[in-house]
Amino acid sequence: NINPLSALTLVAIGLGLIAGMPAGSVIGAYEGGVGKTLGHIALVVALGTMLGKMMAESGGAEQVARTMIDRFGERNAHWAMVCIAFLVGLPLFFEVGFVLLVPIAFTVARRVGVSVLMVGLPMVAGLSVVHALVPPHPAAMLAVQAYQASVGQTLMYAILIGIPTAIIAGPVFAKFIVPRIQLPDINPLEQQFINREPRARLPSCSITLATILLPVVLMLIGGWADLISTPGSGFNQFLQFIGNSVMALLIATVVSFWTLGLAQGFNRESILKFTNECLAPTASITLLVGAGGGLNRILIDSGVTTEIVGLAQDFQLSPLFMGWVFAALMRIATGSATVAMTTASGIVAPVALGLGYPHPELLVLATGAGSVIFSHVNDGGFWLVKEYFNMTVAQTFKTWTVLETLISVVAFGFTLILSELI
């Protein structure tokens, strides 16, 4: 096994040399691509992770889960779980969201008396859909940048397509598959979560949701700034400023220090400790995304994308289909949805711009849909789901891999329908 960052760097440099780029300019192009990508994405990752950490430590996620289950009723816990994952997953990476919510899934399954998969699969469906399609997720934000799409409009379309996709791949698919999967009676990981000490004091559900959804609302306002106010006016510029993804996440993170930190009895030292602790695990993710950006730059500078533009024109492939196919191929090859989305959007963006494709927001969604197809053994998420839910490799293929492929195909289908309507 080779570290994915090293592998991507070797592939990018090797590709540049094979494509005939001057040896002296290969490294410069790669570094330029990494720098341009990280300039924006490192901030989004860091701020989103801090927001997620505050939600975890304060017990806000637990409170949201309890409230949803009380509202939906225990028998509809799988519907509650997909909603929780969709909301909680907005500021979080899939892995972070999964680890944050899995104790809730175990608790709910025990309380309702169902297989953990009955609530666990809707949970991972909600998280995965948000990860693939919805800004401010770093991969989606990169695609927004590459395609020069509007964050506000992408967010609106992503929610429109994401909700039915999560329902089909989550609760509906779980109803079908769970009776066919027999899990062992004892799950060692479940014991750790069920028997842990809960926090005595939790933030209210409304405070937690308001904090999580604040960056989403600010980005929507930024996207609609020209409709709300006169373009170019001071107020218009202010709306675009607070609607910028970095600014929106920064505002929400600072607000969370109060709503989920100081107001819950944590002192400033505790908040500092939480926010420092949570940044270390994001380093490898951030660097991987940067390496994907470096590879994109090599693909452009070496003329590979120009060749692809030519091929796309010869075969008359639509940019939407290209976005989905390239992301799907990269996902199967690398296992990383983030790398798949980053690389595919870097390849397809110049093509789409060259062809004058009018709906860059839909390109973000098509690429995102392709990036989650067929998760298998080279994807960290595959092993996370397998281990936590105590499944065999074969059972993980039947549940998680099929679920991810369903998300990919269904979301792409809805994107095609939307492209006909707008």
C-alpha cells in the first residue's frame, strides 16, 4: 500500500512527463494547482470541522436525535435518522458525521428493538448525499469553484435533488435489504457507546439546528444577493461578503463558540482545546484535496483536457454525462469521493466552458453524483461501515456498496430531469 498523497503526486508528475511537458515546469504546475486549491478549501475544511466538533462535544447532535425520534415516533426512527444525517452532515465530512452519529444509531436501534442497519443505512445515506451534492462540503465547494457556479443556486438544486435521493437510498432501500442481512447478536463497538456516560446538560434542539444551518442560510442569501438588493450597492456587497462560503462558516463557527460552548458551561480553555484537537485529523484530507488540484493543473497544462474537449465534441457527449462518468471512473480507481469530484471537475470544467454549457450548478451535481458510485475495498468509508455495523465484506457490498451506487444513479437521473426543466 502506498500513501494516497504520494500516489497522487507521483501520478500527476508522471503524467506531466509522459505528456511531454518540460521537466522544469512539471513541478511548478503541480505546486501551483495544489496552492490554488488549498487557498480556499483548507479554510472550509478547518472551519467546518470546528463547527462539527462543537456540536459533538456539547451534545447538540444527541439532542437533535432525541427530538427527531420523539417527533417521528420510534417506529419511524429510520425516517428520523435520514433527516438528522442530512442536517448534521452539512458542515461535516462523511467520516466525521458518521462517527458523530453512530452512537445515536446504536441508541435508537436498541430503544426501538430493530437491527442497527434499519437506522444505520438511512443515516449513511443522508450523510453521503450531503457529502456528494451539497455545499459547503469541501468537494462540492471545489466543484462549484471549478465550474464557476453560484453557491446559492447549487445549494438550492442540491437540496431539491438530495432529499428524494436520500429517501430512496436510505429508508426505502433499508426496508428492502435489512430483512435479508443477519448480523451477529453481539456488536463489540455498540457496547462502548451504549454504556458511556451521557452529558447531564444538552443545548436545545432549536439552538443546535440554528447554529448548524446558519452557514447554509448565509450562503443562500449570498447567492440571491442580486435578487434581494441592487447589484453593486453597498448592501449588495455586504450580502455577498457574508454569503461567501469561508465567511459564512467563520461566522457560524464563532457563533457556535457561544451557543454550543460558553452558553453550555464550557470555559474558554475547553473550547480552545476542542478546536485545536479536531484540526489534526483533517490534515491528510486537506492535503489529498490539494493533490487532486495539482493533478487537475497538470491535466490542463499538459493539454490532456484539450484532447478530451476534442473527443467530447467528436462523440457529442454532454458535459453533464462527462462529469458523471469521469467522477465515477476516478471514484472506482481511487476510492475517494473527494478526489473523484476534484479531479473530474478539473477535467470537465474547461470542456464545459469551451462548449458554453449554461448550467454550471447542474455540472456540480452530476459530478458529485458520479463521485460516490460503487464504494469498495479502496474506500475508507467501506471499512468504517463494515466495522461499526459488524458486517462481513460480502454483507457490506450488499448494503453499503449498493446504497452508494443507488445514490449515484438516482441523483444523476434527477439532475438530468432538472436540466430538461430549467
